[in-house]
Amino acid sequence: MKTINKISILALIIAFACAKQETVTPDDMVEAAKAEVNIISVEQANDIINGEEIYNLIDVRGPQEHYYGYIPGSVMIPRGSLEFSIGSKDFWEHEGLYEPEKDEIFVLYCKKGKRSILAAQTLQKLGYTKVYVIDGGWKKWELTYPEYTEKDLKKLGGGDSHEEVGGC
Amino acid sequence: MSKKIRIFIGSLFASVIFPTAAIFIVFWFSSQKNEPQTIDPVLRADHIKSVDHSEFEVLQQEFESPHEVTEACVGCHNGRDNEIMQTAHWKWEREAELPNGRGVHNIGKKNLLNNFCTGAAGNNGSCMRCHIGYGWKDKSFDFGDPTNVDCLVCHDNTETYFKRSGEAGMPATTENATLAQPVPDYNYVAQNVGLPTRHNCGVCHFYGGGGNNVKHGDLEEALLECSKEVDVHMSPDGADMVCTDCHKTENHNITGKHYGVSAMNKNRVNCEDCHGNAPHNDRIIDGHFEKVACQTCHIPTYAKVNATKLWWDWSSAGRLTDDGHSIAENDADGNHNYLSIKGNFVWDDNVEPEYQWHNGTADHYLLEDTISTIPVKINELFGSYTDTTAKIVPVKVHRGKQMYDTEYNTLISMKLHAAEKGEGAFWKDFDWDTSAVLGMQYNNRPYSGQWDFVETEASWPLNHMVAPKEQAMSCTECHSRDSRLANIDDIYVPGRDHSRFLDNLGNIILVLTILGILVHTILRIAFYKKRHHAH
Amino acid sequence: MINKFYTPYNRFWHWTQMLMVILLSVTGWEIHGTYKFFGYQAAVSIHNAAAWGFIILTIFSMFWMALTGEWKQYLPTMNKMGAQIKFYLSGIFYGEPHPVLKSRHRKLNPLQRMVYFLILMITIPFQIITGLIYMYFHLAKNAIGIEYMRDTAILHTIGAFLLIAFLLVHVYLVTTGHTVWSNIKAMFTGYEKSEEHAELEHQ
């Protein structure tokens, strides 16, 4: 009887050890988060931007990506500090904005729409109720509305470079 | 008792074991998969060089000009000059019958417009660097002179031979050589010639549009040495094939051609040339062959290493710094997304293709055409579901905005390149009107002086960067509600399409059925209870 | 008295058919795009294999019916049809006996006869034919000159809805035997206490 007990305990331990080793890939994480968040098209995002309701357009990419090109009117909150910045009065004051309420619209984007899905999941956990992710992210926006974009290269240091690339 | 056991065993077999076994057989059958066919290609690399060119005295002479090298080549390889001079590589045009009764035209890079630098003709110094001749500076170029043929650009096996930029196909000379673009060592190059390598083809075909991977999206310098994931054919870890292993060549006539510049379904290279038309050994997957090109599933994304240009907005070009310098700005990935000389761009990598029907024929915006649609179709691939020769193919669509004549309603050929300022080229003087005047003049086209910008699009079918079979698209990329084939609307794709009406009607019927059952059940229970209470 | 209603083959046919139909439905709706379960490719393979299983089973069963004369039981009749409908609409609530007594050579009541006849003669062949056209569309396209898969797919979907509606009602009516479990038990074992006998016992 005792041996049977021992064996079953051992089996349990092995089962637990195996279960613990089970890790997921980043794509699995995105896939899992996808089911929980609201994904909208660039056209829908454009409707929100041009709509009546208050919205917060958040670029979750880093400064080395953001300033090279972003959707006009967006606030950059890199995903690394998102949880802390989003509810920080200081952060919003620094941006020259008031701190948004948790039931306001948040439209998130990144380069192609993976990071923003994870970021949206985080915001929802923090209690934000109307969080949307732009499908395809900045790249999709840039391709759909190439003339409705902004950049701020001065923030990256260095001004305009003088370089010519001719030929076709 | 024994009868009960008999009944029990009988039930077990007739009602449980045999039916379950039947289902297991079904599952077993459904899991039976044949292995796909594999191909063992015969590679050009296996070709054994028959002579050592360094032994030939004629190639040891002091060459004064590249033309003399050609003369030496033709001295032994007689007749080859005539072969090459029949090809589109030399003529930059070929006779083609345009679809829809638009007649026979000589079309090619020589005279077609595009939505990159708008067209080669008139910008010869820059564009004709990729012509296989020496010095197609202007219309006076002699297409009948064999010594104008550049043998080396295709047959150099040393990777040291280059044409100089801005010289219409001439290599650097002692007068214009720079550190980066030196005079080629003709003896070294000529003594080390052979079949074209990836470098030879790539030097032009990878850099079309003014930079790596700008034009094609599936042809770029990463293919010189890439992983299997990028291109299963060309990777050293894969089949390690070179361009001419598929683009088989006889008498300098290279098979395969691109629908950016050709119209007829002739002289093509197809996957099935090697793989046959049922390579999967799976009836359902092979059945797709009738309507779906191999490329559609096997090139799930393109521009897998470096980004490709997807949007080119000329209307923003010409912005200069306060002191008159031209500007170059990058996007976050380090690709130019603004150049004063060219305007705004959008680049992307790992791009999902768009999908179109294609039967191998294409129409083109010809120099004499007027604008009939917006966006203007630089080229148009033909085909539809009912066309038995058409298949769904993956396409890179390059969109942009470029100059057009608002009076004559025509796309404008721009004069972009010149050696010096003051010659009226846009890249030097940034004057739209002069650029249009000169560009149209060179192409013998009327220009009213009124211009604006119009949206255009060009379709570039994708054929390269075939992924390993494990990375081929899964069924649900197309067979699901958010199908990649959203644009293909003349077919029924199971999983993507459904009749909303039928589904709603069916669901209502099922719901009503269930409701009816529930009501019946409740009534039965209620009446049953009533009856038994009464007792 | 215990009566034998269902021969072993009859039961094998019934339960195998049930499993096939469940499998075909689950994979069919996945192919339709309603949900993801097996994975699309697997769903298609299973659906096609099950379809062939179903076809083979149907052929066997047709032989069985022809050879044993069972087919006669599926001929529709209007005799007592009204009584049967009335039973389901009211009599059943008052605990009235079934108007048509079940026997070895009359397993089905008039309503069942009608419905099963329609299912066996129309819906199932319809599903098999549209299914085969769907499965071998390239061949069918040229052979019978249809252009679009859409029509075939929609017809096949209509059949699927009808069969599922039938299935729901059928499963429910199983519980309307002499007792809730008596019908399903009979389908498993082949035997059932006859209602007549049971009624007598009851009294």
C-alpha cells in the first residue's frame, strides 16, 4: 500500500514539474490576448479620431520608433512603462493633458499590431473599459492614410540629413 | 439469465463496439497522408567549365575600353552577339499583343511608364546603367553595333565588375573613377567569366527602383545568401539554386518574364515545370491547382528580410532646407521615407501579398493612353473565375501619386536625371514644369503645361521567396471569415463565404425546433405531475 | 412479454449512422466556418472520410432492407396518421397509450414512416449527391456543366440544417416511448417490453 502511495505522490510531482515547464511563445501570448481585446480596422480608428467622443490615441512603441512617424494626435506611452504611466497624473501633466477616465476610449497601436494587443490586455486588467487595438498598427495606418501622418525627427537629436539617393 | 447475458453481449457488439470501430476506421482513413513529392534539381552549378579563359592570349591584351573586351569575346563566341541582340535584355522591348483588342505593340522598359521614377526613357544616364550595353545615353545609341554589348555584366564571375552610376551603362573610366567605383580590371574579369551567378542577375534585378528591394519585394540582395525560411530554392541550406536554374536559357533567351513590363502569356517559368501539377499527393490540396497558383500558398509573406516600397508620393517631393539643400529622412527601420528628389515613401517588410486573378496576360498604360480610371492602372493583370486559364496569384501592389497632365489627361514622363544643375532635371533643379516639358519632349508626347498629381497603382506578381513547406499557408488563411482572399469576390470559398440568409433561416428553424421540444417537455412533465397528484 | 424489434444489423446501422452524422455535422460546420475545432484540414479529411463511411453504410443498409423486406416498414401510410399527430399534440400529456402499437414488422408509427421515408429517400440522397459534387467539384463541373461551387455549397448547407432539425426532434421523440428510456434501451438491446403487455401488467 505504501509503495502505491509513494508512486502516486511521485507521479503527482512529475506531473507538476512537467506542467511548470510548459512555456508559451510570444505568438501564443498574442493569440490568447486577441480573444480578450477589441481589434478595430484603421478605418474604424479613423472614424473614432474624427468622431465626437473623447478618445486617447496611444502609441505603445518606443521613442526610437514613435518619432520617426506616428498617427497625428497620439500620445507615446512605451509598453514598458504603460501600467505606471497610464494612471499617473504627473505623466499626463507632462504631456499637457488631463488624466483620462477609465471609461474613456483608448485606441492603441504599435508597429504591426502585436505589442498593442498585449498592451490592451494589460489596460483592461487595470480596469479600462473601452480599449481598442488598431489591426496592423502603424504600418497599416501609414499605408492606408499615407498623407495623414506626422513625424518629429528633432526629438531624435540630429536634424535633417543632407543626403541624396538618386537612380531608379 | 443466460439470455440476458446473450442480449448484453449482443448489444455490446452491435450497438457499441462495431459502430465505434467504424468511426475509428473513418478517423484512421482521414489521418492517412501521403508524403509530398520531392524534386532533385539538376543545377547549373554542376556544369563543368570546359575552358580556362585565363589561358587565352586575346584576354591578356591591354584593354583600352570595355568595347574591346566584347570584341575579344565575340572573336571566339561568334554569333552570340546576334543572339543577345534579339533579346529584351538588349532591346528593352518586345512585340506583344495587348489583351482586349488593343493591338500589337512593342513594349518594354524602353517605353513604358511606371509609378517609381515614372519611366526610363529620358533618364538614360541613371536608368540605362542597367542596360546590358555600353552608353545608351540618348536616342543615338547604336543597337546594331555588337561591341556595344556588355558581356561582362552577366558573365563576370569575380564580383568585381560594375557599371558606373550615372553613365548610361558604361563602367568607370580613368577620368570618372572613384574609390567606390573604380575602373574594372578587365583582364582579371575577362579571364574569369562563366555562367551568370546570383550576383550578375541581382546587380540589376535586386536594385530596381533605386535601391535594394524597392521594386519587386521578392527579389533582393538577401537572396545572395539567405536562410531556407527566406527562399527555399536559393538558400544554401535549401536547394542552393541560382537564378538560371529556373530561368532556363537557350541562345541567350532567358525564360520567365515579369508582368510589370510584358503582356503575353509566353516564355514563362512555372513551378510545375519541375514540380508537376499534383506535387502534394493529396487530392484536395492538389485540386486547388486548377484555380490557385502554387505561389499563393507557398509565398505567405514577401520582403522577408529587407523592406520593400509600397507607397511613393511624388507630390511631396521638392521640399528643401532653408539653405537649399535636399533632404533625406528615415523611417524607424532605417529606410528612407522622405527624399527631396523623390517624395514620401512607405516601406514594409514581411508583407502579406494582395491576391488577384491572373491568366498570364496583362495590359499596360502606354505612352499614347489617356487616364480612364483612378487610381490609374500602370498595368492590369487579367483573369477571373470563369477564365479557365486564370489562377489566383499573390501580388505586390505598388501605389503612389505622380504627375499627370490635367489638360490632356495623361501620365507625365518626368525628366529626373542629369549630370549637372541647370539642365532642367528635377533631381537637380526641382522644377516640376521644366521636368515635365523635357520628359515629354524626349518621349515625343504632347504636354499642355497644366499638371497635377494623380494616384496610380502597379501590380507585381510574386514568384520568389518561396517558403519551406512547413511554412506554407494553412487552410484558414483563406478558408475563414477573415480570409486573405477578401478581394476575390467571384468565387465561393468554403469557410469564408456563406449565405447569411440561409444561415439565419437555418438557425431560426433550429431555435424554433428546440423551443418546441422544450415546451413539449414542460407540458409533459406538468401533465404527468398533475396526473400523479390526482391519484 | 418481451419483443424483439431490432436485429443486430439494424442496431449496428443505427448507431454507426448516428456517429457518422455527428462527425459529419461537427466537421461540416467547421468547414462552413462556424467555429474552429479539429482544424480546417483535419475537418475536411474527417468529413470526407466520414462521408464515404456514410455512403458505404447506406449502400449496405439498402441491401439489408431489400433482402430482409424491411423496406416495407418505411413505406408511408396515411392510416392512423391523424391519430398519431393527435397523440403527440395532446394524448401524450394525458398518458394515453400510443395509437399505433409497435411490433417486429411495424416498428414505425405513421408519422415516423412519413418522416423517415422523406429522410431516407430525399434528404440523405440529396446530401450524398450535393456532397459528392462538392467533393469532386472539378470533375462535376465539367461533367454536368455547373459553374459555381456556391450553389452546391448552399444546397448542401440546406440539407445539413434539415438533418440537424430532424436529429433534434428524433432524439427528443426517443423519450416519448412507453417510458422515457424504453425506446433507447430497445435500440441498444433490440428488445422492448411490448406496450400492450406492459399496460396489462400495470393494471
